[in-house]
Amino acid sequence: MIKAGASLTTLDDLALAGLVTPSPALEAVAARYAVAVTPEMAAVIERAGPDSAMARQFIPDARELDILPEESADPISDRRFTPVEGVVHRYPDRVLLKAVHVCPVYCRFCFRREMVGPAGDGLLAAEKLDAALAYIREHKEIWEVILTGGDPLVLSPRRLEKLLEPLSQIDHVKVIRFHSRVPLVDPERISGELIALLRATGKTVYVALHANHPDEFTAAGRKACARLTDAGIAMVSQSVLLNGVNDDAEVLARLMRTFVENRIKPYYLHHPDLAPGTAHFRLTVEEGQALVASLRGRLSGLCQPHYVLDIPGGHGKAYVNAAEHGSDDAGLTVTDYRGGQHRYP
């Protein structure tokens, strides 16, 4: 029985909740990669079962120790595009600002799994945050700041205010986007105080909600999303196409419809990145294309996500539909936004 209270952050916590049977392999996984499951998601997993799509997202798996040669600790080359610590400037008009590397839950397929968690990069120190904000201030081409990490909505209101107040004073920054799982996995954090902080920026604020399965939308999570949209904060979705989670046309259709029913516009459906120990989550791009094609016509245009692949090496996202890439037996050729072509295994 899952009890209300603190998140489950160790293998022992998961075992006491009846969500896992400890083994030496799982202990090795938990020693290498962070573990956290919020009470909200633990209750969903308890109802769905240990072999469910929900468990697969958050419960450690021994296969995470199987690392392939093509996998990388920095699969989309964030570090290559980091001019100052905490900032990733890959595209001309927008930057990632990674103020925190802590999450309320740790996804077993995370592409930043080597950087996040209690043993990861932690909070960006005050002087480093000042340097990151100075970089944004100096680069007037930056129109959008994307707060990610980690999950920026785990920050306390006090810390979040210290981050948002200087951003609100940068004239050329017009849009602030949060990438977060918090509204669904820890819905109580979406408080009136938090919403007031987001509204006080004077900027256009978006929350990109990460969810991969319709069962993530609990009653409390739906209410948290409604609090955001009722306050005028726009929401879009981002999902990862995952083997054993949403690699089913009906599940994927339900997920996209659930987003729209909650006033969240489907945005990105990511092909899984080549992060260490995540091969068991990856489909082929062709399988992904077939699933996305199954949505066309059958679902409203409001429910259609962009199927994208982050090109290894930091070349940005490619829209991986049949019109924009070529393939052969040796792999896939994808085209970046500058027109360059790259091989994908």
C-alpha cells in the first residue's frame, strides 16, 4: 500500500512499497542512476502493476546496465554548445537555462541521466547563475529562454523568484518556457504562489508538460494543469516514444487526445536519444513513423505531434517523416535545420 508523504528515492523505499524486488543488478542500477517516484505516481504504478507502462517509466530495470557503443553520456552534445555553465545555446534565437539538475521523478530513459539527481550537477551556484543571466543579457538575439535541467518547477518560490525577476527585466527576452513533469507527478506544487510568480514576469510564459502515457493524468494532475491554463499560461506537450509504454496506436491516440482535452497542444514526440542503458526503450524510426502515420486523419489535427529526432553531435532536431530523410540498410540519413546531412544508426 502506497502511503502519502515523501517520494520513494531508494531501492529499499520501492521494495517497502511493493514496487520492486531487490537484486544485485537493481542495486547496481540504483547506485549509478538516480531513483525517485512521487507518491502520486507510485499510487498509479501500484494500480497498474509492476509490468505496466507506468512502472516501466520510473522503476529501475537491470537492462539499464547494458550500454551499447553508440550510446553517450551527452547524447545531444549539450556541453559542446555551453558558452557558460548552465546555458546551452544551440539555436540562434533561444537558449536552455539549466538552473537545477534535480527532478521530482527520474525517468529510466532520461537523456541527461548522467547529469541529474542527488549525485549530479545539483543547483547552479549563485555566481554561475549570475554569469548565465549576464550571457542572456548580452546576447540580444535570444528571444526565448527555456528553463529545463532537471525540472525547474521543483525550485522553491523563493529560488524561482530570484531566477525569474532578472529574466523579466531583459527586454529582448519575450518568451519563457518551462519544461516540466511537475503538474502531473507532483500536482500540489502548482500552487497559487507559483502561478502568481509565473504571471508576474510580464513575459509570455509556456509550460511544456512531459507525459508519455494517459494514465499519468490523475484527477489531481488534471486540476493542476487547469490551474495553469485558467491563469492564462499556455501549455504544450512533449513526449518520448517508448517501447512498452506508448508504442501502440491506441495508447498514443489516447495520450494525444488527453493532452487536448486538458487544453495542452501536442508539440513534440521525441525519438529516444542514445543515452546509456536505454536501448530497451528504443523503437526504430520506421516503427515510429508508422505509429505517427496512424494518427493522421483518424484524430483531429489538434492531436498531431511533431515526430522529432535529436541528431547526435548537437546538430539539432530533425523532423523524421518520410519526406525529410533517406534510409538504407546501413542506417538513417537525417537533415538538420541548416541543410546538413548526418548518419543515424
